[in-house]
Amino acid sequence: MSRTTSAVTSLASPSGVCTHRTSTCRARARAQPVTNSKATIQPSSEVSCRVLPVSNRPALASSLLRFESKFSRSRRGRARVVTSASFANVLTALPSAILSDTPGLLAGVAVNSAVYILGIKVLLAGLTPAGVANSWLLGTMVYAAFGPYGYLLVCLYFVLGSAVTKLKLKQKEAEGIAEARSGRRSPASVWGSGIAAVACSLAALLTPPTLLPLWRIGFVASLASKLNDTTASEVGKAYGKTTYLSTTFQPVPRGTEGAVSLEGTAAGAAAGALVSALACFTHQVDITGAGIVVLAAFLANNFESMLGATVQGKVDWMTNDVVNMIQISVAAVIAIVLYRLC
């Protein structure tokens, strides 16, 4: 209870005696007797100070209550001013944060939400509604950690990945080797493509800035590897003349898990190199990092083909999306380790 409230309570008490027993009140009580209009009260440790006559107490109590009310309103007003000033500062700093290398979560939410609102029709052409909702988190985290150029790489992957998925779609559907839902990606596919990117983004936001180059190259390598894999698979299914099993190099039908083709492999390598070159051009990585990204993407893509040929479909939980998660994570780890050693 505040001092003002205690004073008001004591003034309003019928006995006219202050009920808050402070050291000052007790000292006054010991010093001299207290006399009121009805009786004389001897000093005691249980008695507080003398108060104003009864006739004056209600007016003073009312004044103190009004003062306390005004004081509370004043404090609330100052709090609103501080909150408004803080919000204004955030809005003022937001434009510069949006264009920085590591904009932060607020800028990520603002920019990515605007892109999704404006481009929802395009997004729904390549993703299911649930896929769009899940990919929003991916886009937000990437923009927050790696800025507009990192976000550009994600957009490149989405556009090119969706485009190659629709190559000779009717032919692939007739052969039973097309992606489900005419290539529209589900939440599982989104995480199969982006879980490593989200992990690198989160690490970049939570660790010291000196580690940012490591998380950035891991992020770039994961996207390069996934676009390499998607392009190789879809081009191989559409244009591959001869496909071989990656573990035995025996000819197998197009669309077989773990199969590779010359046409698909060349197209996939070019797609991975494109991501690496764009990352270098936008200063996401340097020349050395660009070479590491290409190598990491190539190694991870071949590792994925071996997993597809040996494990996928033979173990219940080892689905295509799980294999993809492993692949992009391996690409990120290879790139980070090699860059650390260089």
C-alpha cells in the first residue's frame, strides 16, 4: 500500500488514530500524551500520532484521493508517451533495417508478409495452402538472418524448382513418375527443401556476428544442393535417354529412386552453379565460398542418390522428404566445415 493510501485510510478511520505504525509516529507517541476530544490516551507503543480534528479529516481525505488519482493518470500518460515514442523509433529504423545484411525478425515478418500478400496467386501455383503457410516461416527466417539477397536466393529456388517440376508434366503423369498434386509442394516438401536453411538462419540470429559467414555459406549450400537435386531429377525424368542406378550403374527406368542420367546430372550441376554464382555476385559468399558451395552441392546430391537407391522405400520412415532433409543438411555441414578449414 502506498503512503498516500495509508494517509487517506487513517484520516477516514472513526477513531482518528493513524494505523500505520512508522518509527516517527511511535517516537511522537512516546514523547507526549495524545489528547483527543473525548479522552486522554497515555503514550504507548501501540498508539500512533495525533491527527487533525474530525471536522477537517473528510475534506483532506478527499483532497488526497483526488491527488492520488491525478498522480496515477499522470504516470499512465507518461507510459503511453514512452510507448508511442518507442513505436515511432521502431518505424523510423525499419526502412534501414530492411536493407541491411541481417535485418532481424521484425523486418523479416514485414517484408515476407508483404511479398506473400502480393504474390499469393503465384505461391499457390507451386504450393498447397498448407505449404504456403509453412513456407512463410522459411521466408521470414531467411530474410531476418540473411537480408534481401539471401531472400532472393530462396525466391530463385522456388521459381526455378517449380518451373522444372512442370517440364513435360503430362508425359510424366502418364508414366506415373510425376510429383503428386501436379507438382504443388506440401508442408513436408517445404521442410524437405528448407529445414537446413531455417536452421542456419536461426543459428545466425542467435550466435555472435563473427560466425555469420559460416551460417551463410551453409544456407547457400543447402539451397544450391536442393535446386541441383530437383533439377537433376525433373530434367532426367523429362529428357533422360538412359538412366542408371547410382550404386550399380545398371540401366533402370526413368523415375526410379536413386537413378541418374547424363542430362539430369548436367542440368542439376548447372542449377547448383547458378545459385553459387548469384550468391557470389550478391556478396553472400566470396570466390572461395562459391567453389565450396558447388562442391558441397555435388557431393550431397550424389549422397542423396545413394540413399534413394539403398534405403528409401525399404525403411518405412525414410520417405523422399526425409531423404531430402538429410541431403540439404549434409550439404550445409560440408560447406561449413570446408569453409572453416580454408
